[in-house]
Amino acid sequence: MCIGTILDRPPNEPTVTEYDLAQKVTYLRLLDAAAEHADWREVARIVLGLDPDRDAERARRIHDSHLARARWMTEAGYRDLLQRGSTN
């Protein structure tokens, strides 16, 4: 299950936010699931705590936007963490 309250969309900031730090485990789980080609519905249930049977469009949007943010963290966001000297 996700850590803390999951937003419909993660921040779209050019730097790492407090939300990103709070969701770092969720982001890692999303990346692992994507690498294993897991079905997004299963990931939405298990990782994000959503019910895709009840609202598939919303669940898919949340899954995809958070996976994109997780990928951004691995491609660019980590630089911000390094510059801050964060131990989070």
C-alpha cells in the first residue's frame, strides 16, 4: 500500500518535493512493478490502494502519473537530492 495520502496527480515541479519524499517507497514499488511488466490494475490495488474495478479511469491516471514521476526521479530528480545532500 502507498505511504501517506496518494494524490490524483503527483507534483509537476522541477525539483523534488515533500510529496516525492513521502512517496519514495511507492515510487520504487511502481518502478519494480513496471520492470516486471505487472498489470497496472494489480499495481493500482496493491501499491496504490485503489480499486480499478470501481473507477478504472481514475486508477489508471493515478498509476500512470505516479509511474511517470517515479521515472523522473530516476532520471532527473535524484540530482536535486544530491545537491541538497539529503539522506532521505
